[in-house]
Amino acid sequence: MMAGEAIPGPQHELESGADYGQFVSAIPLMVRMARFGATNEAISYRDFHVGASAYAIKFDGSKPPVTLGGANYKPDQQTPKYCAEMDVVDHLEGNDYDQIVGSVVAGTTDPKAIKAVMGRVTPTLHPCHACQDKMAGSRLVTPDTIVITVGLENDVAQIHTFDDLQMIYELEERQGAQVMAPPVDLDLSNWARREQAFDVLMQMSADNDPVSAAQLVLSSTVALDS
Ligand SMILES: [Zn+2]
């Protein structure tokens, strides 16, 4: 019997939208958290250090949005791999959040190191197959969840939605052309320009899709006058 449990008011039921402006503002912090995880918390017997972070929301607003970081753990060859992305998803599921609006993965951008682990060369380190399976099975990850893959030691980044990520390799094999998002310089030193650009984009049209606007702002070289 759930005696005494408060029935959520209508204002709570309506608050299901994510604030993408807040998410865009949180990205420099998310990148720092992901890099911190890789540098200070990751354990890898072969020195392959990866960190991740995510921005998650609770639909009814009973908890404020959160930014949470994680790191990979593989102390020896025998231990099954536990990636940074898995760490973050498990923590957020355990803490009862409803949706991951976006995530950051920070790893090497060395093509040889990426090829050795992933079997293919990509400009940044993408979530591996097992991570993508885990994300696909998580109630927190939607096709629109934005995945930012960024260098540990540089601001080279690629911006995909989770839906994009799941399709690009097969498409590239089939078409023999580059389909994945081109690498961009995230240029974290002047983030206000991207926040401004996002606001401008969203104001220009009332029915602007915030996911596409965020993707566009993150993927472009933004040069607004301050
Ligand atoms: Zn993985």
C-alpha cells in the first residue's frame, strides 16, 4: 500500500523537456570531468585511459540536472572490460535519472592506439561496440542523446547523436565514403560564443529542434563578435 504518497502536481507532469541551453553550458565542465576520469581514475593494464561524463535529467524535476563522470577499469587481461561509458550509465541508472541529454567521452586521438583497440581508425575515440549495446539497452539513452567524443590532450572532437553513431560504420562500409561527423576544434577557451550561438539559433525559430541546434553549434566554427 502506497499510503501517504504525494500525487505529483500537474506542473511536474509537464516538466519533461530538457533545457538544452543548460546542457550546452555544461559541456566545458563535462569535458573536464571526462578528462579527469581518464587521467586520475582510469585503470588499464595496457595504459588505455578513457574518461566519460554525462548530463542527465529527471523528468518531474524532483532532482536538478546532474553532470556525472566515470572512467574505464581493466586492471588485467582476464578482467572483463568495464568502459568509462558503462560506468556513467550504471551510476545514473542507479540514481534514478530519466534521460541522458548528452555525454562526453575523452580518450586518445592517436590513430594507431585507436586502431589497436577499436579495429578501425576514427579521428576521436568512439564508444566501443559493447558500450553502444549497453547504451542501446539503457532507458536513459535515446536516439537523440548527443555523444561528444573529444581528445584527452587536445580539443579535437566529433559530435554525433547516438542514432548517428549506430549507423555510421555500416553506412561507411556500404558507401565507401566518410559519413561520420568531421572532426572539429571544440575550442573550450571561448565557450561563451557557442552558448550565444545556441541562444540565437533557438530564438530565430520557435519550432527549432534543440538537438539539431546543439549539434550545429557544437560542430561549427563559431565566430560571433562578443
Ligand atoms: Zn566501451
